[in-house]
Amino acid sequence: MIEKIPMYKKILFIAGLSFLFAFEQESIPVQKSFITFVGVKFNLVQNGNAPKRYLWIHGDEKTAKMALENHIKNYQGTAFFIQNEEREIPFENTIIDPNRVFSRNGAYYALRKFQPGWPPGSLKKALDQIDKDRKIFLNILMPSKDGLLIAVHNNFRGYNVRDEEPKSQRTSIKKEQNPRDFILCTNEDDFEKLSLGPFNVVLQNELPLSDDGSLSWEALRRNVRYLNVETRLGYLSQQKKMLKFIEKALE
């Protein structure tokens, strides 16, 4: 009996192949394509061949989206834009935070957050599906060994760099900077360079005892250089400056 392949998987596979093929070209203009991950679409915007990936993953963080749209026009790399209006995305009969499913442990708690009770066997089935989708998505998202992965985020609930200090191995906090605007990195050499600048920076290069499924920990497990550029919602010029500073500091 031949198993039918769901349409969304066919789309993901075809888009992934065309995307990877594009990287074999020597000179590439800005290109657009898309992939899907746990049932949600991500638009891909590619500018040149630089081994840099940028990710906007929370649909309610609109300032980060605008900052990244501006940035990818001026700097090489590939930007991934989630096509969702809210922070959480629909999955099965619940909703989940897409930045909490980059490990099986994180996905488990993400699935149970809004739906604590699952019928027997259904939770494992959902976790297995996320595992499969995650593998495909990360194989496309993650840059080459010498590349860089940059996520852009906004905060509007009081979250700030002080919340990250207990999980950080090194910090560079600037008195003149708002604590809600900061850069989180997982590579010590990057931290050394970024800490010389005007912005708040923290280094997290040791895996935590409890993995919450965030992308930063998956990047660290893979030894991929990762940055999170975090600013207050609405502070577009600040986030643009921070992204531009990173490009100059790490070139």
C-alpha cells in the first residue's frame, strides 16, 4: 500500500530543494520562496550568498519584522519571516510558541501549556511529528560552520537583560542603555567584539540544566554562532542600529 504524502510536506520538500539549489549559484539576486514548519508558513528572502541566516519567529513582534525587512535589503544573507499574526501558532487542537519547540523537551511543555490533557498516545504522536518537521526546518535554517544565525525579537512585558543574567556566563551592561534593549550571543569571540560597542550584551555558551526548547540552545548544541537582537516593541531605529552594529563588529 502506497502511503500518501500530505500536501504541506510536498510543498516543504520542493521549496527546500529549490532553496538549497539556489545556494549553488555564484551570483544571486534577492530571491523569495517559502517553507513550512509545524504547519505554519515561513517566507524566505535571500540576498546574496553570505552564510548568514536571520529569523523573525513571533508574529506579534512587528518592530522586529520591520527592522529585518530593512536589514535584508542592505546586507547579504537569508531572512526567514513567519507568516502568523500572533505570538503562538495553531498546531493540532491547541496553540504553541514556535520558539519553544526546538527540542523534544521544549515541545512537550509547549504542547501541554494550553492543552494539559491529551488523549492516550496523541501527545507522543504530536511530538514525533514535530521532531520530523524540526529536522527538515533546521537543516535549511542553520548556516554553514562559519556562518551566523541572528534572531530578532521585541519585548513589551517588562522582560529585560537582567532576566538573562543568571543564565549568562559573561555580561556587558551599559548604564546609558535601556535594559530592555540587548544582544544575546552564544560565541565568546563574538561577545568580545560586541561588548566593545555601546549596547548591552550577554554571553550564554553553556547549556542549561533544563532546556526550554528555544532556538539559542539548539544553535549552541550544534556549535552554530547565534545572536538574539532584543529591543522594546516600537523602537525601530534602535533595532536597526543594533543590527547594523553587529554587521560592522563581526565582519
